[in-house]
Amino acid sequence: MLFNIVTKTITLPDGREITIETGKLAKQADGSVVVRLGNTMLLATVVANKDIKEGLDFLPLSVDYQEKFASAGRIPGSFQRREGKLSDHEVLTSRLVDRVLRPLFPDDYHAEVQVNILLISADAEALPDALAALAASAALAASDIPFGGPVSEVRVAKIDGEYVINPGTTALANATLDLMVGATYNDIAMVEGEMSEVSEEEVIEALKIAHEAIKTQCLALKEFEAAVGKAEKREYVGDPADEALEARVRAFAYPKIYAVAQQGSTNKNVRKDGFKAVWEEFKTTITEEEAAEFNEGLAKRYFNDLVWEGSRRLVLDERIRLDGRQLDQVRPIASEVDYLPNAHGSALFTRGETQSLTTVTLGTKQDEQIVDTPLKYGYSKFLLHYNFPGFSTGEVKPNRGPGRREVGHGNLALRALKKVLPPEADNPYTIRIVSDILESNGSSSMATVCAGSLALMDSGLKIKAPVSGIAMGLISDEATGKYAVLSDILGDEDHLGDMDFKVTGTSEGITACQMDMKVNGLSFEVLTEALMQAKAGRLHILGEMNKTITESRPDLKPHTPRAIVIKIDREMIGAVIGPGGKVVQDIQKESGATISIEEKDGAGFVSIFSADKSSMDKAVARVKGIILVPEIGEIYTGKVKSIMPFGAFVEFLPGKDGLLHISEIKWERLEKMDGVLEVGEEVQVKLVEIDKKTGKYRLSRKVLLPKPENKKD
């Protein structure tokens, strides 16, 4: 028999069905499945090396999600017309899956694992990113790779006041809350999404509804695993152990490590040097006779475990943090705007040992970013780029372009800020925010949000409200039931803690969040406490930001390009463009402004960009002149363009010339045009006729002059 196919069906709350199938595609992988919802199909495969490299103390897991253009019947728009490196969207989806899977592998499992997820059929009403983690978990369930799942992921959105699981593109456009939630049957492991200034209570309710849907999927995955016959996983060699060495390291180092942690230094390098000194001191206790048998790598692992344990016990037992702060205390904040005089907007935001220098640049429609994915082709006019150079942490690191971390952090900040941007109809600009992290010790993405908000206000762009962000941590002990929620976590607290929960928002509500759990057992009570503590923290940060600037400047910087959008009737688009673009090109050449025209929602939108006011005024006048419809009987101030023996041609509206016949200049009879008018002379005229056949305009000046008494009609 060529295929041994096993299938499982999952029913979503609205009755739609997800099917999982294995045994037909990619059978040489350790595990492979096809997941289908509607016409969306994902092929997920997983392979793990049997041999484990010596010396590894981490899980070398790679997750790649890729969308095939053929899945939507499209050819890539790239020069080579083939899929290239992963797009930012694919990287972000890969990160979502990685963050759900990684904590569930055994701590001592260090084999190289590769997960590949391919979109092989695309349906915009069954979005694939909400199925990717389910597909990956199903592939692991169909394999013998050690894994503590199952785990799954859903999108939950609030649409018209109702919570919906895995909505399609059409419905999602009206969502006020859009969250991706990953969880096991018992615990939430990952959250990421954006919101329209919603309350903490709404977020909690959304998470509860998402978790109920995930529980159903996890049960189905367990049944699927049993049906495939992969409930028993492969054996592997875990970390080496030496109980005597572990006891020796603990006896010598733990009291000294705890003492270093108790110092409460606000400088991470002081703490780092203190722990290093303890390690170096321990190594001096190894005699020459012991040196040959001394496993330094294993001893260092035990030592690092003690640093982790000691730092956590300090918080849990004494309620003291590594830098001496209270659990809910935010580090000192300093901010300033207009730091860079030539940028359109800039801000420097410093919180403790984390610092972001952020700029805002306002560009034209020509600066929009092309979005080319199987499910979407269009343009994006809001960009946020996050850079994390090595010097920000005192390291030597080559600059090789943004990695997955930079893409993920930048996207979180983008989602936090885009909710307060002006409506697209009122914003003609392409906006690019760039955050350069100059110093980092915890939550540089939240510093980016704060600095980005300040820089937007400095630019004069009319945002809805300032946005701040805070990173929350959690340290817990399942055995004793003790836990501590930490506000504004340090880099060390992120590494040592059980949770990294980032929350951004205005004074009215949350605009974005991201959470990763490293342990099981986060209750909704603790999650609610973390959200409320985060609210207090971000409002405090917002208050510090308000000391610098509270709202957008009244106007753009003098050197910022000016922009205006003129809405015109659809029928007038061709008149503004002109034959072969002649009219719009002439306006740009004459005025020096940049003009772009697009049609949407049954109307035309003319975007005009200029570096100075006079250039803008010329371009606006020309466009308005074209779209204005001359009315018989209206009086206009025109300019003489040319003089002929029978009269003069007068431009009475931009781009519209009419004949002022010699008989219509004065009530007195004129024999010739010599000396009557001059080219360039301004003259008031009245539009008296529009020829129905030719569309030509006939003007009169004399009807605006007093009529001589002896003159008969």
C-alpha cells in the first residue's frame, strides 16, 4: 500500500472544520501533515537529528514559514520571479510558531530540530498564519521527536462586539481587537496582537475564549498522535550529570552569588563582573591533581544555574530586585524631542540603561512600500524599522542587516503606534519611523514605542494620543506557590524570569501587546494582576513623557515637505492627468511640486507634495483651476495671454482660456487692438457664453463697466 493515511477533524466554534492529514505527503520527514481550513492548505514537516553535537547547552530549533505564490495563483513580482528570502510577514509568522514550540521541548534535549511550514493553497477567508502553529504541533505529534505538547494557536478578534475565532480577511477589517494566542491544554504560552485602545478586561475575555478553542484542538491532537502511533517518543542522551561537582559548586558559590545579587546595583556590568569574580574564585579551588578530571563546561552550567536560582530567590523571598527596585517600580526616565535639527521629527528616550534615538521622516506617495504576498498586493504607507547594533550592549557584532529579533520588535512597535495615526484620508504622507537602540538593558522595543510617539508629536503629524509601553516580568515557584510580578524588567530579569509581557497603550486603553511564557501554570488571576500593574506602569511612563511634549506640534517643521490631498470627481481624473500625462507633468514642471493621482472609493484623490509654500500654492491653484467648472454669469479675474487683431485670449481660470472679443472690451467701438491691452495684464471678465459644440468660452469686460447714458441696448 503506497499511502497509510490518518486524518483528524477539528470543529471550530462557528461550525467550520479543520482537517489534519498525515501519511500522504513528505513521508521521509520525521513528521509531516497537511492542515486544511476552507481552501487554505498548509504542509508542515519536522526533522530532528539523531546525533547531538557535544557541548551544546541550548535547543538548536529553526522554524521557517513560507507562502508559495502558486498557492494563490500568482507569480512573484521579484526580478527573478521566484520566492526569495522570507518576507517580514513570513518571518513574523515563523516567530509566532517558534515562541509557542520552543518552551515545550525537554530542557536537556539539544538535538538540531527543523520545522518547515509551507502554504500550498491560499484562501483569504481562512488566514494561514492562524493555522501555522497547529500544523507544526500536528507534525510533531506525527513524529517520535520528544515534545511536551500538544500545543496550538488561534486568532481571536472582536468584531461588532462579538469575539470570533479565526476570522477571514473581510471580517477582520472591522476588528477592534486582533490577537494571536498560543497555548497548551492547561496554559497560555504566547500572545501577540493589536487593539483599538481596549480595556484590560476585554483582553482577558478574549484570551479566555481563545483558550477554550485551543483546548478542543489540543484534545484532537492527542487523539491524532495516538491514531498515528507516535505516543512513545525516541530516547535521547540528555545533559551529563555529576552530583559531587554540583554540590561542590553550590557549597562554594551560592552564598557569594546571592551576596552579589543583593548589592542592588543599577549597573548591569557591575553585577556581571561580580558574578564573574565568584566564578574565577571558584576555579582557583581546583587543585593541579583535580584539573585533569575537572569538567569546566559542566561546572559552569551548574554555576549559571545558581545565578538563576539565587536571583529568583532574592525576589521571591525578600521582594528585592537585582537593581534594588520595588517590584512595581519603573526605572528613571529622561526624554527630549527635536534632538536632530534636520529630521522631520526626532526624540531621544532613555529609561535606565535602555536608550532609543528615533526619527520620523514624512515622504510622498512615491515612497510607499510595495507589499507583494500571495494573499495581498498593495502598498504600505507606514513603516517602522528597529535597529539593534552590537555597541548597544557593549559587544562586537558585525552589521548584517535586520535579523528576526529586529523584525519582530519593529513590528510590535509599529502595531502599537499605527492605532493613533491620522486617518488615511487625512494623511497624505508616507511615514517612516526608525529606532536606533544606542543602549540596551531590557525592553528596547518599549523604548521604541515611547520614542516613536514622541518623535511623531515632534514632527507635527496629528496623532490621536501619545502611546507608552512597558515590559512586565514574572518570577514564580510552583512548589511554594510564591510569585512576583515585575514592572519594567531588566535584561537579566527577562533571562531569569518566567514571563515577558509587553503592553502598550494610550491613557484610554491598550493598542498592542506581546507575551511569552517560559513555564506552565499562569492563571488568569496572575495575568489580570500583571495587566493592571502594567497599566499603572505605562501611565506613569506616559506622565514622564508628557513632561517633554503632550500633543503634536501645531505645524510641521519648516524643512518638512508640505502635502495636501484634493478630492475630485472621478470624471475629472483624466483632465488633471491630461493626454499622456501632459497636464500633470506641466503642473509639476511649472510649480516644482510632486503630484500623484489615484482612484479609490469612486472618487479621485490628488496628492500634492512640495518643499515650500509658493510651490504648493501654484500646484494647488492649477489643480483647482482644472477641476472647477466655469459657470456662465460668473465674474473672474483673468490674465491676458495673447493679443490678436480681433481681441484677446484671457486665462480666467488656471488652464482655461476664453476669447475677449474686441467688441466686448469697452462700450465704445474699437477699430484695432493697439494699446488697448497688454500681455500679462490682469483684467476682470464675465463668462457670457460656452459654445455647446466646441466648448469654447466667450468673455465680456464691457458688461462690468458703467454703460454710457446715450448707449442703447
